[in-house]
Amino acid sequence: MAANTNPALPVSTPLAESNRYGKSTTRTQTDANDSLASENSAIGILLSLKALVQLIFNPIVGNLTAKFGYRLPIVAGTFLLLLSSLVFSVGETYVELLIARAIQGVGSACIGVCGMSLVAQHYPEEDRRSKVMGIILGSIALGVLLGYPFGSILYDLVGKSAPFIILSTVIFLNLGMQLLTMDLSIQPEVTTESDEQQQKWRPLLESKMILAIVVAIWFSTSTMAILEPCLPIWLIQNLHPTKWQLGTVFIPDSVGYFIGTNFFGTFAYKYGQVKISCIALLLVGISSILIPSATTVSQLFLPHFGLGLSIGVIDAALVPLLATFVDATLAQEEQSDTGGGNSMSSYGTVYAIQQTSVSLAYCLAPLLGGELAQTFGFSWLMRIVGFFNICYGPILVYLHQKYNPTTIREKHNELLLRNSGRDSQYKQLYNSIDME
């Protein structure tokens, strides 16, 4: 990388004077690089605060769904996202940005936990559930895909506030649609006193397969969470990209994630969700190792696309599978109860666990990644992360071999279909997607 330092830069007066007195000609650039590297921690804190707050509120929201249902928290989360966008638009100081990120974290916890739970409840069959959840996850990728160029272009042409004002308007319209179309009466997902007394956290946390799935999601997500604060600084130090290149460097992985979530949910269900996830983890590892090998910005396209595609495939395969294992884990307990149990009451719990793993990745990875990048170097950090992803794939397959997917699907799809009759006003959504 040393060959990429000076030739692309004009020789400034401080550099010329240093050379005249026999000192290093790269001193000014080295100081600039050190200044950029020192920003890793500050950027990492700002990026990870949202995840830290979401990490705290995920289990809280998971418990609240038992009393208030899934819809009220979704509306509350949308309102908090609106408030966060407004604070971002007017915020000027670092503290104000931290406050906006914290509000965003609370709103994301409400939407992330309850949104997936609502989908799992209304689409009980695994094939439909996998397809719909893939579309939902793909919408996240679409937001990121549009967000990077949208924010960069408006920031450059108009200013910092412009993208957030437009975003606030869109969120406000979405909030209005929710208030007009959703039934916001309190509809607790726990319907019996025995269920209310028995929290569903323990059996889910004791399920080895649920924990294995959550760890797989955490590993893959941590890779991207490390890249977000560290890659731009590494690029500035080594590849010297233009502003527009720096603003679009994450677009390939967003495109890959969009493709992975939208088109591989049904594919993973057909050929084995865990097997496909193992292959995707291998691709995550290979892509992570290849990223630091790039010598030009254009060479980042393929590893970035591969990284986004593989993470999208993992999410599309494993997030719906969590609902299946909720049914499998709680079925025996419900059969031993007096018949009042309902496994749907635990969707909020399991997706609180899943969102907690994602939040943990985006909380710890930027903080630790920024420090480790300064200690070991960005290249070695990405190689280590890639190695862990590659190694975890076979572990996930080994743990899954103890379960019989066919038996689980036949038994618990029948259980879910018996419970899918309530909330009939939403049944029109059920057949809106043709699986043929």
C-alpha cells in the first residue's frame, strides 16, 4: 500500500520543506492519516449508540407485545422515527446527533420486533412466511440502497437538513396511513392467565438451535457493522477516493442484500435453510478476506456485492426459521398445559432475541472494530472476521442435524393454521402473494 501514498498527492509546502531538511516527505500525510484513524472511535460511538439503545429496548418491547399486541408498538416506533429524523435535520452538535440516534434506536426496536412478529403470525405456513419475510427484509435493503446516494447527493447540493426533511415527510405520511388502516385497539398476544404468568423467554433461550441461528445472524451482521465505520477511513488513507466514490462504496452490498432477501427466501426453504446459510457464511468469509486486497475502489465491487448477497441470504433463510423453532420449542409445553396456550404469543419474544443479536453486532462491532483496526490493522481485522464466519457454517449444520425438519413442519404448521383464524380483517393480506 505504500506505493499508493504520495504519487496521487500534490507536494505541499510543508512536504517540500521537510524534504529540504532531510525529514520524511510523508509527514503531513501521516498526520492526516493519524487524525482520520483517531476518528474511528468517535464515529464508532455515534453509529453504535442506536444499536446500544435498541439492544436495551428489544426485550422490553418483546414483553410489551404480550399486553399491547404488535400494532401499537409499530405505530409508536414510526412516530419515534419521525422525531429522530426531525432532530437529525436541526441538530448541529455531536450531542444532538447522539440524541437523534438514541431515539432512532427505540423506534427501531418497536418496528423490528413487532413487524416480524406480525408477519410470522399472519403467514403460518413456512413457504409463504419465508417469501413474505424476504420481501420485508428486502425493503430494508432498498432503503439503504436509496439512502446512500439520496443522502450524499442532497447533502452536497442542498445541505445536511434536506434529506432528513424529505425523510420526515415520508415517515409522516406513513404514520397517517397506519392510523387510518390499522386496528389500534389493544389486542394482547397472550390470551390466558397461565400464559401471562409463564414467560416464554426461558425455553427459547434454552433451545440450542434458536441460539445457533441467532449467533449465525450475529456473525454475519458483525462483518458489515465493522465495515461501516472502518472502511471509509481505510479508503481515504489508502485508495484516496473522490467524494462521490466514498458516498457510493456501500451500494454494491445493498444491491446484493436486496437480491438475497427478495429472491432466496423461497429458494432456501426448498433446498434447506440451514444448508444454504452455511454456504452463505462461507461467502461472507471469503468476501471479508478479499475486501482489504483491493487496490482500487472498483475492485471493491465484487467482494462487497458478495458480502451483501450472502448476508441477505442468511437473513432470508434463518429469520423465518426462528418462527418455526418457536413452534417446535413451545409445542410440548402447550400440549402439557390445559389447552389455553398459544405459540403465537412468543413470536415477539423470539424476534426480540433476534433483534438483540443484530443490535449487539451493531453496538459492539463498530466500537471494537475501530479499536482493533488501529491495533491490528484493517486488513488483518477483516481476515479474522472472515475466518470466524467460515468456521461457524459447519457448526450450524452440525447442530441442525439433531432436528427433523419434516416432522417439525408437518406438526407445527397444523398447530399454526388452527390459530390463524383471528384478526380476520387482515386475512385479505394472506393470499396477496402467489406462491405458485
